Amino acid sequence: MSREIATAAIKGSHEIVGRARADLAAAIEKHGATQAIGWPELSAFHLPMIAALTGRDVANLMDAQAVLEEEASPLLAAVPDEHNWLPYLPGALDAGGATLMAEEISKAIGYLEGTEPRQPGWFGFISDTIQRTLGIQLVDGRMPGFAALVGAAPDVEKAVYIIRELQKRSILVFLVGNSNGLTVRDQLIEGGVFSPDILEHPEMGWDTYVVPVGPDTESLIYVLDWAARAAMIFGGIPKGDMKGILDYTRAHTFAFGMGLGPLDDIKYANGAGAIIMGFPVIADTPGPEIRPTGVCTYEEVVRELDHSRIVETSVQVRGLKVTVRDVNIPVPVAAAFEGETVRREDMQVEFGGKNNMAMEFLRTRPADDIKDGDVQVIGPDVDEMEEGSSHDIALLIEVAGRKMQDDFEPILERQTHLIVNHAMGIFHMGQRDLAWIRISKAGYQAGFRLRHFGDLLISELKHSYGAILDKVQVRVVTDKAVIDKAHVEAREVWHARDIRIAGMTDETVDTYYSCTLCQSYAPNHVCIITPERLGLCGAYNWLDGKAAYEINPTGGNQPVAKGAQVLEAEGEFKGVNDFVHKYSQRTVDRVCLYSMMDAPMTSCGCFEVILSILPEANGIMAVNREYRGMTPCGMPFTTLAGSVGGGNVTPGFLGVGRLYIGSPKFIRSDGGIRRLVWMPRELKDQLREAINKQGEALGVPDLADRIADETVGETGEQILPFLTEKQHPALEMEPMF
Ligand code: SF4
Ligand code: ZN
């Protein structure tokens, strides 16, 4: 360990703890020691870093003071002097721990005082909800890792270059701190990566994988907080298990810090905090390094003075597995560009939308009819279209493959959305004949033309689905007569597909599919996906599981032979039990697919909706993760999620995908959808038709209107009179418990 680094980190930690002490004293003086502190959206973990490292729930100023004095201060080592040759590493690492706790306290007080987030245009605390929403992308490899950029690049050009290199690798980037008042956020506005709207809406950053978190170094705590929560949310590691949590973040949370510009004591102290979590720091300025490995997976502190290499070096030091897709079109292609929107004033042309039709249709054809890799443009190209104009378009994708099945067509067709969106400067929404596509002026100027839709689709489909696709050709059509003809065929095929899916039930197949993608986060979690019950993240249905297995027979989706029926109403099968037993590392030996009371499925962290029992109503409630308010079970989504996730089985609580609520198999053995007495309005409206359809099958055709929501009340007491007045069926049912 370099003495220079250790000295700076320890000095910095003294300063940060000192500031937290002053912040606390002032806050207690002003508000009293029992004043609650926290975040705008409650976290299940209160102050997550402190919870992770010490197991303590900090609810008010008094708790914070106890943590500062009893946990953080004792970690402050003496600053090494010139003649001290003892090892410095432990002192510096402890300084990192003290820094994290003290900073978190100061930030929470900042929220109390209204001084956080510092200025508009900075995101501040990252809520549990956002964490869960992004979880799935980190799990399935779409996001290989994340980077905290601390400081600012030497100039705008280098800032843009570094960000584009990170985006190409789909690494989520957090922007923190400044160098002499200069921030990367402002550099990116100047360089045209961010629209100036980011100053009003920092949340826009999530869509492009670049999030401005805070203009001061201390805002790094918001990023590290998120990493600590990953261990508790997805890893199921109990708070306070410091070693378990730090081991988890090192092994499963692929983060690194990039120090841009000169480093001061505060930056070194924060760097030490990152290092104890296993996150190396790569700096662009000369100075000492820490090469011997031990705390991080590889080196701890590395210098890379060449900005054209700094991303590559960081990826190596952190040991990230990233693949950069090199598609032969004029604009870069990466998942990070998925969320970009193209505003009207930045748009060259658009297809579909309000007054036009954009359709995409994928069909299997005989292999002999397809010329692999062929792209034809039929009709006028973008050059011939007036700037800012709207048109019709059809993307007609024709495929052949010995392992191709009709069932895979809708899955592949749906990929059009992601594939087209991944091109920088191209925007895509919707599917089938309701798509909407925009080509930005920047994309057009870079040379993007209609044929590139074809090149892009062919390259990406073959890359991801090469195992089932031997040949792909694309026709990009803007000629009205050809579009109309294709539309007639497409409508027939779509209709037939809808009918087929609607007719598929859990009884009509004898194989279900597993998903264990989330095991990288929740090692005991197994999703069993059936035609009538999709994965709890909402992202994988039975057909997806089937296709994924064909594509990658050794991957996370395996066929599960149902085997003999054990309990009918509950949906318990011998084959499923055996499978889950084996794949849950022998921690779960029974699963009832249609029950939340008797051997329910495990829940990882990425459920769209949580179901919870409501004993006073003899029923259950459902809450989706977007809903911020209180619920009748006495907990908001985030708190509830904290007790359900981590790959555990929790009878009475269950994480599910939204669409399962409208399934005929929805908690069938517990009484089905007639038990549902409360759900947020937005969720109810979205599922209204399906709820009423299932209600009708159970004798309550207007069920949706009898289910309470937040406009009726947010406690059992408030909703009971409503349920009674509406004669909600749950009140009349046999007792649930
Ligand atoms: Fe995770 Fe289940 Fe979704 Fe697979 S289906 S990604 S295991 S939540
Ligand atoms: Zn999951």
C-alpha cells in the first residue's frame, strides 16, 4: 500500500467524519434528536450502507449519532507519519468504512434540510424501486457492470469519447463530483450527449445509461449505497453481515471507479470506501498505484493516463465480460442507446406514429426462397424524403432454419424493437403494425439509410438466435402498394398467433420451463414458467423459455417435465418438485404453482408485483413496484420487497409478474382472483379486462369495480366499508387462514 494514498485517505476520512458530526449537531439542535431522517422514497434498508455494514436501522438523528460515534469514529486511524513503517492498508480501508457511514449520514441530513440533491439536474439518492427495475438487466448480462466517474475529463471531446466507449459496452455510468467546478454532466451537455433537458429531468439519464448523481465527491455514497443494496436485495445477504456483503459486492457487483482529474483527500477517502467493496479505482493522473491484489479481484488502484485506453483498462482491471457488437452500419449499436428518444426537432424523418403506419412482420419461408444476408429497399429512401416528414414503412423479415418453429416467430419479431432501438440516433416504439420509428438528423448525417435497418436486423438476429436461424433476409418497404399487400398477410398471421396463444393452457403441455437467470444474484431462486404463469419479472413467458432453450440448451432456461400430479388445485407436480429441489441447491423441496399459502415459489428481487395476505379482509392485495404509496398490509412496496426477495419462500407473500393476475391459474387453490381486495388504481386499470374475465368465470363479472384501490383507502380499516358495500366476494368466502 502506498503511504501517500493511505495518508490521504485517512486524512480525508477524518474530515468527512468531522463534517458529519457538525451536520448532526446542527440538525439535532434544530429539530431534536428524535427527528426522522431518510430519503424521498423510503428504503427498506433505511440508510442502506449503514444497515449493510453494521446491521443498524437508522430511523432518526439519534440513531445516526450512535452510529457515527460507536461504529464510524472507532475506525478512524491516526494519520501515518513519515517514520511510521507499519502496514497502512488496514488503516486506509477502515477509513473507507468510516467515510461511507459518515457521508450517508450527512446526505440523509441534506435531504432533511432540503439541500440534497445539491442542485437541480442531479439525481441524488437512488431508490429501491429503480434498483429493482434495473436488476434484471444486470442479472441477464445486458448490463455487464457499472462505473462511477468522479471528477471531470480534461476536455469535452475526451468526456464524450469516454462516455461513448462505456455506452458501447452497455456499462451503466454514474456521474459524481467535479474537477475545479467542472463536471462531466456539463461536458456532456456541451458535447451534445445530453440534451439540456437533463437539467430539469436528471432521471432521463437512466434511459441512456448515464446518470448524473451529484456534483460533489460525497455523492459517491449514493452509488455505493446501490451496490450494498444489491447484496441485500438480490443476494439475500442479511444486513449487518459485513463480510458477506463485501464478498458479494466484490464477486457479483461489477463496478469500478474512474477518477478523472486531480485527486484530493476526500476523493482518496471515497476511493478507499469503493475498494473495501471490491471496486477498483482507475485514475487518469500520475501518482502511486496499489497493484498487489487481495481486496479487489485484481488491482486496487491503477493509473491510465491515456484517455483513449482508460475504458479498456478499467474493464480489464475489474475483470468485466463485455462484448462490443461491431455491426456494419454507420452508427454504433449497444443496449445503452435503447432508451434514447429522438425529439421532433432532432428528427430527420419518421415512420408510423399518428398519421402513418410502420409495421414489422417476421415470417418463416422455405430455405430455398431466402438469400441469406440480402437486404432490399423497395420504395423511396430517406434521401428522397423531406426533412421532418412522416411516412409508411414495412420491415419484412424472412427467416429459415432447420430448428426454426412457428412458435418462435412472435419472439423474433418482437426483437425488432430492441434491435432497432440499440442503434444510436434511431428511435423505435411499439410492435406489429403499431410501430413508430424515427431517424435522427445526427443518424442521417452519419450515413444511416433504409438498408441499414436490414443490415442491423440480420446481424443482430443471427448473433442472438444463430442456433435456430440459418438464413435471414429483409425487405425495407416504403412503397405503399407493397406495404398494403404485406399488411393483409401479416394481419392473418397475427390473428392466428393470438388464437394459438390464447388456447395454450398449463394442461395442454407436459413440459414447463425453468428460469434460473436470477441465480447470479439470488442463488436459490428458481422460476417455473408455465403457459399460464410467466416469470415473476414479467420478461419471460413459456414460449420465451422454450425458444431460449432451443437457442442455448445449456443456458438458464431448461425444460421441466411436469411428471405425476401431486395436488391438483394447488398445481403441485412431482417433476417440478424434483427440479426445484435440485436447482435450489436443495433448499426448496415443494412448489405449488397456484398457491401463495402452501409451498409458494421462491421470489428473487425483480418481481413486478407483490401479493400479500390481508387477514382482516379474508383476502389478498397486490402492489406493483411503480406504486409509491402505503398499502393496506401496512408496508409500501419497498419494505414489502425487502421481506419477500432474496430467493426465499415466504408463505402469505409472493412476487409475481403482472400478467399472472389475469391468469385462470392465479392463486387458484387459495380461491383465485376472488381473493383480490386491493390493488393500485393504475394496475387495476391496466388489467381490468382480464380481471373481469376471470371474475366472470368465478361468478363475479364486475370484479374490478369491487376491488378497492388507493382512492378508497390505504389501510384495512379504510377499505373494509367499501368492500362490504360492494359485496366483495372475499368477505363471503371460506376463511383463508
Ligand atoms: Fe429472474 Fe425468473 Fe425473470 Fe428468469 S424469469 S429473469 S429467474 S425473475
Ligand atoms: Zn430475479
